[in-house]
Amino acid sequence: MFLPVTLELLTGFLETINIFILTLLFSIPLGLVVCFGSMSGFKPLRWLTRGFVWVIRGTPLMLQLIIIFYGPGLLFDLPAMSRFNATILAFSINYAAYFAEIYRGGFESIPKGQTEAAQVLGYSKFQTFYIIRLPQMFKIVLPSITNELITLVKDTSLSFVIAIPEMFTVAKQIAAADSSIMALLVAGVFYYIFNIIVAWFMEYVEKRMDYY
């Protein structure tokens, strides 16, 4: 029983990995863009991006999935995008908002003396940002990013709300068909192992960046 269930869950697990990787590819740089906007000296842009962050962080990811997938068709009579694309879009926007706040906290925790010292040494603003501020920010926020990555692994299960066949959805279908919770237990083991791998990798990255 255990082996057949595990093999069936592998297809859903691959979909979970796809959602996880693509969300990171889009949300990490998008979060940086939103962070720049929220720190901008141009007030309309700053309030717009901060408002975006508050709305996204203040509403459930499940609701955002439903709105992005069903909203265009219901509100504007537009053709719906594919379920997978809607999932990636919703997850990327959601996590970009969280990453933006993490980045902002990282930048604000860097002593201003670092920037002043760089100016004295003749660094341009561009060089100061990419050589001094950006690497330090990433080092500061790595523990917080690790927490978000672990949460993302578990949040991928929310895509069931628009019928994405990720691991949790497949596990529920198997459990309903077999009248057994074995598939759900196996899925839990998959999530746990995936999170251990993510945590180990991020710990490795933290050690590599521990240059002080």
C-alpha cells in the first residue's frame, strides 16, 4: 500500500516543486522592486507600493488565488488564464509583498556610516548599493527569507482551491478513493523532507555569506 501511494504522490510532488521554484524566481526580484518603491523619495510611488504591500499581506493567499483566476472572467468577461499561470501569478505577488518588507527592514538596519564611508572612499551611488549595501542586506535577511521559504513549501498546498494537481490535492483524491489517510500521511512526510532540504540549503548559504 505504501509504495503505490508514494509513486502516485510523486506526480503531485513535481507540481509542488514547480510552484515553489517558479514562485521564487519571480517573487524575489519583484520583492526588491517593490522594496525600492516603498523606500522611494517620490511620495505617490512610496504610498502606492506600501498600499500594495498592506493589501496583499492583509488578505488570504487563498482569496488572492480565487480573484486572480476567476476575477478577469467575472468582472471584465475576459478569457481565464490557465490554472497553473494563475497560481504562479498569485503566489509571486503574495510572496513579493512579504519579501519587500523583509528587504526594507534589512536595508534600514544597515548603519548609515557604511554609506558615508563609501562616499568618502569615492564610490558612486551605484557602486555603494551593489558592492556594499545589497550584499549586507541579503546577509541580514537570510534567516527571515528561510522562514518564508519554509512557509512557501507548505503554502503550495493552497493551490488546490483552483484545482491544481499538486501533492496535497493528489493525496486528498487518493485518501477519498481508498478511504484511508495513508496518502495524507505520506504527503506530510514529503513536505517535511522538502522543508529539511530547504532549511539545510539556506543554512549552507548563510555560512557561505558569513564573511565577518
